[in-house]
Amino acid sequence: MEIPYAVQPREDTGLYNAKLGIWLFLASEVMLFGALFSSYILLRVGAAPGAWPHGLLNIPIGTLNTLVLITSSVTVVMAWASLKMNQLSRFKMYQTLTVLFALTFVCIKSYEYHDKFTHYEVVLKDGKSMTGHIEGSPMLWNLTKLNVKKIPSITFTPEAAHGSHDAKSEGAAGASAHGEPTKIATSDIVKLECFGPFHNTYLAIYFTLTALHALHVIGGAIVIGYILFTSGRWWKKNPEQLTNRVEVSGLFWHFVDLVWIFLFPVLYLL
Amino acid sequence: MQPTSHSTHAATHHEHEHYDPGFLRKYVFSTDHKVIGIQYAITALVFLFIGYSLMAMMRWQLAYPGQPIPLVGGLLEKVLGDAALEGKMSGDLYNAFGAMHGTIMVFLGIVPLAFAAFGNFVVPLQIGAPDMTFPRVNMASYQSFFVGGVIMLVSFFIPGGAAQAGWTSYSPLATVTPTAGQTWWIIGMIFLITSSLLGAVNFIATIIQLRAPGMTWMRLPFFVWAQFVTAFLLLLAFPPLEAAAVMQLMDKVAGTSFFLPTGLVISERVADISGGGSPLLWQHLFWFLGHPEVYVLILPAMGIVCEVLCNNSRKPIWGYKSLVYSLFAIGFLSFIVWAHHMYLTGMGTAISTFFQTTTMIISIPSVIILTVFFISLWGGSIRFNTPMLFTLAFLPMFGIGGLTGLPLGFNFSDIHLHDTYYVIGHFHYVVAPGTIFGLFAGIYYWFPKATGRMMNEFWGKVHFWLSLIFMNAIFMPMFHQGMGGMLRRMSDGGVNYSLAQNADALGAMSDSLIKTNVHVSHAAWALGLAQIPFIINFFVSMWRGRKVTSDNPWEATTLEWQTPTPPPHGNFTKPITVHRGPYEYSVPGHKLDFTPQNQA
């Protein structure tokens, strides 16, 4: 038994099955990310005046990542076009480039995550609060962890003058404004928290959206890589179906790019 | 086996003989839409039974609060420990059973049976397709559903028990409950959402791509249309719940505050959270799924009703196009009515007014559909067999369910009725004697196609009449209780809340209103007993039932009856071409009173 229109398009709809399937799937994905973007709007509109943080993210790095992803969108089209022109080796080159760009994106994203997990806010018993880095750049520490590990004190490098806590000086880009490293006794600390998703609702939605997007990038890279590795076999067996697969995975890839095109201004710039 | 190919009968037959994938591939890891449909059906029926059992135990607690549950109380204590100390149902256990009754019935019982089981088995047959477009995706859909179901069941036995925050899982309650049940619930839901996503994509693609030549859109059986719109609802409404589930999961495990407001107090202490979240956000996202979900529950049943009704009144449907357009109107409108579940949240009168207006508008296409069904009966020569009885009962039952929804849709009357037993009565009239009767009709109707044997008519009728009586005996008094002020989600049936000893107190309910719980519970248990004839009939008929003498025992017009019985892998033995509409019964001048769609 063979399923009709698995490879050849049906005349009256002009589509082969998988192409229709991926468009439907993407419609569902639009609703998924749409719901998260709506949540972003609702949380931001509902935030207390002045509470929504700005400038927490590194814009140059975000821009670089945007460029990486846009370039991968080009290579994914070139891979498909190469197959259409019967050039398997060119296809393989572009397909490899796409996977590499995807990995680059994920690496840069991980660096940004690491940056947030080593960036701390500390509140002292005398009511002072400051943001900065702990010596040795430990990840995801908090007061409970210090007590459990029996660490008597931390060496803290604040980003700006003690006690100041306005949005401007919090910027990761403003790293040049570092103050002097100070030793803080654990017993003086009321609260120690890195800029993880639990720090505020902005970071919560930032991590949720970008992590879900990164999962899509990784999933897409796996599929594109799989098609690359099996392409030699499929080229002999059924070149048309291989081209279809590249087209369908490419459609997904464009969607993943498009989500980032929305994510970048919303999370980094606005 | 392409419908377009010109393979001869003999050649196709040859192909079938060679299809022998072995037991595991054929029955467990099957890619055949009919086997997957039956897998879904059996799993869903088991879950319906589990969902019913939870409720049957809760009904004991409502009728006789604080008394040990007979028969199963000891077993509960052994398995669940302190939650059922001395065989009595604790408040936490009542909450867990209530939450899981809703979850299991909706997501693991009705939707899989109405949409996935019937849709899988019937849709490809009715459109003349050899299978679904993506058979392996179809298999993955069932497996994902199965895993989700197992996760939900296992969650009963983890420390602290299953989720307790109701099937709606409102935050912050769901988030701050200190047990892990809610986390399991979320993870189970993510599997179920994945399953329905895969299913929905498959259904839509199948209906668009694999219609047989000549099967134009307006020749589709109404059941296919119903599944088509349902699939779109699932495709587009479930993802926001998935987003919400991910955010609630983050709240549970990563310490975020998506749904937790600033200054949240838990057990008289200000919670150590960042705050800034919005409990309303969860409700918006949940009901954005929740309301289309209601139509996911009812539309497939309407599709089944249409098939059975035309077949047994031996008449074409009156107003086919009105049906189809109403269906689309419902599908579209169901996305913009969700906040009528939230009138009491303080979201503002302007928003309430908007949603109250859309809610009233959506009742119009529903009424059109019901009217079309009633008018179609007019002047028919009706056969009162079991599927038809269930179908005929569906019409007034769904009517009651729908009409009692109107006072809930107006925000001023909803202030009184919100969160009372009135809501439970309304909703269950739509889904229990409504949808479930439609599903029973479908089971009795398509059973001979799936097995080659008829179900017993006598026991079918016993099943029908008892179910009809007890369904009404359960849910009709609930309207009365609700209007009297009895709130839902009270684990003692309102005894403490009502201050029954002091009937003059504000908010007090009369003794008779509380005593009604006892009658309702007895009816609920009787309803369970009334399903025994069905269960026995189902299994005995499978092996011992009267064999069908033709591939088309109901003398129906649609394509599923043009296959061998049961249909082989690949369905049709010869290419199918469609020449006419779906319900050409009693066409003047024809020798027979039915003209199959593929007859030239």
C-alpha cells in the first residue's frame, strides 16, 4: 500500500502531503509562541511602574546571534536550490554550513546564559543591595548554598558604587564601571541571587522564550544534520523525496529564524 | 492502492495476502489507521471507566461524608495510605480525585474516543483513502497519548498523590500545593498535547489531500466535516495551554513567578518569590484552550449523530450547507468566548460585555445544527434500533445542556450561578448524556464494520433506557442544588458550609437540598451498573455476535460501507470514484432507498 501524494503534489491542492503537514504544524507553533509573547505583553503591562528592567542583555552579542541565524536562513535555501539544480555536493556544503551556524547560535546563547547565571544581586543586613560578580564566577549560588557548603565569605566585585541600584548601572555592557572587589561575610547576607529565571518576571519570560527557541534550533539542527548524513542514500533512491525533505525542514528552519527576529527586539531592545 | 491508480482487483488482493507484519507490528506498533483507531477506542473506554470510578467514590463522600467507603475503602487505605485513613476519603484525596476525574474524562476519555478513535477509524474510510497521510505520525500520536495517560495514572501513587487543584489547575493554588502531583500533571499534559497536535495535523492533511476522486468538499459526510473543524480547534487551541503548562512548570521547578503575584502569602508567611506575576494570565491561557475544547468534545458527537440520523430516518439531511457553515461559525467563534468562564475574576465590565456578546452569538449556530437535525426527522421512516435511540436521545439532552448554558453566559446571572452545582449540571448535560450518547451511537453503529458482527439489540436497548433514566436522575437535580446555592468542590457535600443546623443563617441551604446528594449518588452508582449490559454485549458480540451478511448491514450511503468487512490493510479493494452527495436516501425513481456515494 502506498499513500498517494507522498512525493508528487496533488493537482487541485498543489501540495504534497508533508508540505501541508509542516504548514499546519507551523500554525500550531505560531499559537505556542504567540501565547508566550502575549504573556510577555500581559506581564509587562501589569508590572509595577518602573519595575520592568531594561538593559540586562548584551545587545552586540544579540545582534551577532541574529546575523548568524539570518545567514543560516540563506544557506538553508541555497541547499534546497542546489538540489533543484542537481548539485549534490553543493547541497552538502550548504547543509553543513546550516548545521554549523545552528551550533554557533547555541554556543553564543549558552555564553549569554552563563553570563546571567554568574551575575548576582546581593542584599546585605544593613539594607544595602548591589549587583556584580563573585570571585571565581560560580554559577547559580544562593544563600542556602553558601550555608550548606559552609562558605564563610565571598569576594564580590560590584558593578557600580555601593547602594546604587538604578537600571542604568546594571547593564552588562557597562562592565567598565566595576568597583573594587570586597569581601562579604556570609553572615551579613540577607539574600543572594543570580539573574536566573527566578530573579524577576522579565528574566522568567526571557529564559522561557529563549530556551524554547533554543530547543527548536537544536531540534532543527538534528533534523537537518540527519538529512545531510542520509542524503547520499536518498539521492540514489528518490531524489525528489530528498528535495521535498530539504524543503520541509527548510520551512521549519525559517520559522525558527522568524521567531528569533521577533524575540530579539522584544527582549533585547524594547 | 492509490485511488487514482488503475490496479486491478486481483493485483490488489495479491498485495493484501503479502501484508503480514507479525503480531507486534500489527496490533501494538501498528501504522494502520483502523488498528490505531481501535487502540484509541479501547484505551479511552478504559479511561472512561477509571474516570467514572473516581467519581463514584467521590459521590459516596458527598452523600455520606466522613463514613468509610464500602467495598473499596480498605483497598484505598492499603494503596494510598493516610489519604484514605480507615477507608474514609480525606479532603486532599477528594480534591485529587476531583481534579483527576475532570482531567481523565476530558483529555483521556472523551477526546481520544470522539476525535482520535472514531476519526481514525472512520474518516479515511469515508473519504475513500487507503490510510492517513502520515501513518507513522499517527502511531506516534497514540504512543504519546498512552505515555501521557500512564503518567497521569502513576501520579496517584507518588508521595502526596495526584494533582489537587482541579482540572483547571488554577495558579497560585496549583503552584503552591507542596506535593509533586501537579508537576506530574503538567508533564502528562505535555504528552497529551503533543499527541493531539500530531493527530490534528494528520487529520487535516488527510482530509485535504486524500479525498478520493469526485469527493468534493460539499460531498463530504458531515462526520468528516466535524472532524475537520475539531482538528483545527485542537491544532490552534492546545498550544496556548502548552505554553501555560511550560510556565507553570517553570513556576513549580525553576522558581519563576509567572502566575504568582507580588506579596503572595502562603500559610501566613509572605512567599520567598520574585512576584510580579499574574494569576489571571493562567486563567486566560487555560480557557483559551478550555472553551474550544468544549467544542472538541461535542462536534465529533454531532458528526456521528448526523450519520446515524440520516441512515435511520432514510432521508437526506435537511440543510446540509447550513450544517457545514454553522460548524465553521462555531469553530471560529469558539476562539473568542473563553473569558465567559472568568466573569467573577474582576477582569472588568467592558471585557465581560464583549465575551457575553460573543457567547450569545455562538449559541446561534448551535441552535441551527440542532434544528437541522430535528427537521431532518420530519416525515422519515424511522428505524428505532440502538444507535438511533442514542441519537434521538442526544438531541433533547444536548438541547438541555445548551439552553442551561445561557444563564451562565450572561455575566449578571452568572454571578449567582458561578461555581455551583448548576455549572456541573450544565456541563455534564452537554458531555455525558450529550457527547457520550453520541459516542455510544457511534459504537453500536460502526461495530459491525470493525468486527463483522452485530451487537445485540435487546441488551443495547436495556443499556440505552437505563442510561437515559439515570443520566437525568443524576444531573437534573444538580440544577436545583446549584440554584439553591450549593457550591462545587466541597468535599462534604456542603454540610459544614451550609450551617444546616441553623436554617435562618445567611447562605444556609435547606436539609432537603443537601439530602438530594444521596439520591444523586444512588443514581450515579446505578448508572455504573447500567453499563454492565454494554460491557458484556461489547465483548460477547465481538466473538459470538450475529455475523453480518453484507458489507453494508445498515444499508448506508457513505463510503466506509463499500469496503470488505472488516476492511483490510489499505481499505478498498478497487479504486473508488465518488459520484454523488453523502446522504442520498429514498431518491425518487431509484430501486433501493439508498444510493451509495460511489454509485455512478
